Amino acid sequence: MPELKNDVFLRALMREPVPYTPLWLMRQAGRYLPEYRETRARAGSFLNLAQNPEYACEVTLQPLRRFDFDAAILFSDILTIPHAMGLGLDFITGEGPKFAHPLRTEDDVSKLQVPDMAKLQYVFDAVALIRKELDGKVPLIGFAGSPWTIACYMVEGQGSSDYRLIKSMMYSRPDLVHRILDINAQATLQYLNQQVEAGAQAVMIFDSWGGVLADNMFDDFSLQYTRRVISGLKRERDGRKVPVIVFTKGGGQWLERIAQCGADAVGLDWTVNLGQARQRINDSVALQGNLDPNVLFGGEEAVRAQARSVIDDFGPVGNGGHVFNLGHGISQFTPPEAVAALVDEVHTYSRSKHSQS
Amino acid sequence: MPELKNDVFLRALMREPVPYTPLWLMRQAGRYLPEYRETRARAGSFLNLAQNPEYACEVTLQPLRRFDFDAAILFSDILTIPHAMGLGLDFITGEGPKFAHPLRTEDDVSKLQVPDMAKLQYVFDAVALIRKELDGKVPLIGFAGSPWTIACYMVEGQGSSDYRLIKSMMYSRPDLVHRILDINAQATLQYLNQQVEAGAQAVMIFDSWGGVLADNMFDDFSLQYTRRVISGLKRERDGRKVPVIVFTKGGGQWLERIAQCGADAVGLDWTVNLGQARQRINDSVALQGNLDPNVLFGGEEAVRAQARSVIDDFGPVGNGGHVFNLGHGISQFTPPEAVAALVDEVHTYSRSKHSQS
């Protein structure tokens, strides 16, 4: 493997000194880029795009040709695992993902099994190919959904505004939901370890729907399974630690608990003040975030001012670690020039916060 | 006006001693009740139902015939104000509210005016009629949306998953959004005062979308306008204080700030632990909430156990005040018998928490 030329992202995750605040954006390889839309059109469907390592590699690299991001993230989807479990994933234009065979009955749940990882070889092939093509430019992030988040999709069968089906099952038959979560955790662990083996230099667990749980349910139904995945992860690659990031959308209130799940960094959405967050956890992990993606619609001046506000909120870096990101995936409607302004402002403005520390 | 027979709700809001924890449910007059669906079918549309005082009174009283709730809440909608402003409200089946003339340009915003309250007379007539028909059984809650929340609908034109339009305006032309909010606050103040004049014994402000704002935007674009409304409210009625409840969905992290906005009680969703919430604000206001509405799909045993869990989280009432509620409106799919079990458990189980205090 070629030498890594930019390790600012990896060092910030480990709370080591860095010259500036690194950044990447959730869904940076995505529909806001015309070249992505062009590749997707050639692929014919989202699933073809994600399942073909050449296409996945191509779209992963596209944003790095435009912007000076400090990390690449594998182009894939959190629903690859349930797809490999045989739930029949499809992406319906304008509606999002949908499963032909959601888990609704005890029988559905009892038949669920950890899938053969060979069915996910296309993901590992994509990781290996991207690593080769990146040629050490920046590190590559592998990822998976949290066991709870993919369980939401597996039971609901699609996105949901109220999570009524999985929560009905959780409150009436918690044993069934625990069985799904147990299998998801086993599958996710194997899946992430194979991504690391194929070349991923950091991994991120997206607990996108952890924040919909009640305070007294979050630990039992989401966090403990995330913790289980992390505790089994291979944490070294090329003689270097593989950092783990956990992002629970809407989980700011539970930061103290999330920060103890074994991750090196916690992602936060824009409802959290980063300075207060650091105090609450005493810089025990790095923080990733947390600009409102809608700032990117406010024009260059607002983009630069709000980026500075996030960096100021974090404050002098000291013993902390900060990776700049949005608090959610970038919108498909984002003008690419807003991203260029954001990257420039973060890289330029943040230098003063690092020289102080 | 007849004497109020059950003032447990009003006293709990003022943190006065009560024999048990009072409860009511957001959207308790709603689609989960067959008799509501029957009345709505007769009315022909949601707007006809809300704009006809007889129908509004009828559906307001329906849940009180079935369940031993400690308060009634006016049947209406938070979008009556923008409707009176001429934005052209319609409720499309399966899609929710939609405005024919959303605010998108500087010109749209500059034409916006505080509506003549005479256009909302049907609401005040409904309040007066409900008070008469209630005959002192329980207090009547009046309500409005927060200036920010109705502004979201006025700019987006309908519900939204990302609030891209209003946030684009907020970040690029904050002056326009402040103008909308200023007018909304003036209108909301007049509207709530007239509800109190017509007979409302408590008022609630639904800041349903405050929680989508970034930490550094919430005070400026939502909370300060809510505070402005509250500071102008007539707070006495029939020689008794009219308590104010503010509910910011997703605002648990900002509880300390919200608790200082002048309200007597703060509503919380299910992501917050009530005991920790009390400590954070040192019982300076009462709390309302916060059962996950999906618990009502878990069967009677789960309903009772989770209701006890909320009451236990709050703890011995002491100098605090607790009004039991859901953390969001009741789902239209809820089995009414689950509500009956909830009411019974809250009333029965909570007595021990009050006798201890």
C-alpha cells in the first residue's frame, strides 16, 4: 500500500496535534454533483451503482477531484446487509429504499440469519479498488448502519415518520427485536472487519434512527449493540489504529453515554453546541460535526460565517479532536460552489485554533 | 361560568399540591376515535370541522365521554392564523396541510400583515361554546403554534423533511424571516388573548419545529418570539391565573433556556428523562410529558409498565409539577382501549408519588 499523504483526519480522530481542522461531508459522493448524476444514469439504478465496484470507486473519488476533503468515504448504503439477508431491497425513485420482505411476524424473525459475507464481496472489492485508486491521497472510511437503524428499515420495510411498526414490536415483543438486533450486530461486525481487511482506514457506524428511541430504551435497543460491534472490531491496519466514529442523529442528549461505547469519535448534529459537548465529556473522545446542511443554501457569506461559528464553538483544540462535517448528509440540491467556500473557510480559519493549542 | 369541578391540571401546572398526576393527551380529540371519524365525515372536510364551532365543540368533548382526562383542549389547528392571513390553507387527504400561496419572495413577505381577528371568530366562538358545554367538568386549554413553527409552514407551504426553504431564507435573508416572525408573534398574541377572553383556562404554544433549528439559531428565531407572545398574554381569567405551557419538540437539550421563557410548564418529548430534567431546572417550572405514543401499541401490560416508568422517572413530586402526556400527538392508529389502560394506570399509580410529597 502507498504511503498516506494526508493523515490529518486520522490524527484528529485520535486527538493528536494537527495543523488545521480536517473535513469531509456525509454523502459527499452524491447527487449534488453533476458527475455523480451522470455516473448514476450510466449505471441505470442506485443498486447497480452501489453493487458495481468500478462505479462505486468512480463516485467515491469524484468529490475529491473537486474539493480538498481530508477523507474519502466508501460509496455504498447502510441497507446492503439486510439486502444480503434476502429481504429484497429496491430503491424506488422519489420514495427511497423499500424491502419486498420486511420482518413482521415471529416466523419472519425466526428465519433471519447472519448472511454469508460472500454476498457482500462487491463491497469489499470496492474498498480495495478505492484504496488502490486513492493512492494514499487521503484515508478511506468504511461504514455500516447501527444494528438498531437497519432493524428499523427491516421491520418498517421503508423509511418511516413514526417508527410505529418496530416500536410496536419493541414494546409488545422485545424478544423478537432483540433477536433481530443480535443478528444485525453479528453481521455488522463481520462486515466492518472485512472492510478493514480490504483497506478501510477508519470506520463509521451510522445510528441514524437511534434518536427516535425513548430515553429509557436507547441503551438497551441501540447503544449496547453498537458497543458490541465496536468491541469486536479489528482496530489495526497497516500498523496504524483504525479509528471508529459513531453518529446518533438526534442523540445529543445522550452524548455522555454514547462517548463511552468504545468509539474514538462521536458525530453530532447541529442541535448541539460543540463547546458544551466537549465539557460534558471532558474531551474523552473526538467530535465530528456539526454544521446544519441548510447553511449551504445561504450564500457564500453565510457559509463562511457559520463555518467559523462551528469552529469557534469548538474552541482552541487543546486535548480535544475535531473533524468538521455537516450534522446530516449533504442535500442533493446543494450548489457545489457552496462546498468549495466551506472547505476553504474551514481549512483557512481553523489554523488559528490549532496554533493556539 | 360554572364552578370548576376538577382543577388538578391547573394546580399541577402551578406546582401546587395535587392528589394524583393529571393527564391529557395531545390530539386526544382525533382520528383514533370512531366517533371523531364519524363527525369528520359529516363535516365533509377537516377545515369544515375546525371552522364550525358546533363540530369543534362536539369533537373536543368526545374523548372526555370515554376517558377520565383532566383537561380538554380546543379542537383546532395551528395553521388557522396563516389561513386568516390569506395564504390559502387546504388539507389534502393523506398529504396534510398545504398552502396555495406560500411566502417565497421579498414581495410575498412585505405584503404579510397581522390578520383581522374577526376572521378567527369561529375559534373564539368554539372556545365559548366548549366552555359552556363542559359545564366546569375540567379546564379548557387554548393553543397556538409558535411564531417559528407557523413560519415554517408559511414558507415551505406544507410539511417538510428538511426545512430547506425556510432555512435558506433564514441564512440568506434573516431580515425577511424576522419580519414573518414579528408578524406571527403579534398575531399569536392577539389570538391567544382572545381565546382566554372567550374562556380558555390555560394556553399551550406548540413549537413543533423549534427542534430543527441549529443550537446557535434557536433563541433568535424561535424562543425570543415565543417569549414575546408570553410576555403580552393576559394571565388571569375568572380570578385565576391562566398557566402557559410551551412544547418544543426535540428541544430537550435547550430545556434550561426554554424554562426561562415565561411559561409555567414545559412539554417534553420521550427522549428526555424527567428526573434529570427536573434537576437541570431545579423545579422552576412544571413539566408535561412524556410517554412515547408508540407505547400505546405495545399491549396493556407494556402501557401500564411504561406509564409507571415515566411517573417513577419524575419521582416524588415535592416542589415540582407534573402533567402526564404523550411526547407527541396520539397516533390515529391507536386502539382506544390502550388509552383507557393508560388513564387508569396514571391516576392510580401516581397517588403514591403525591402522598410522599
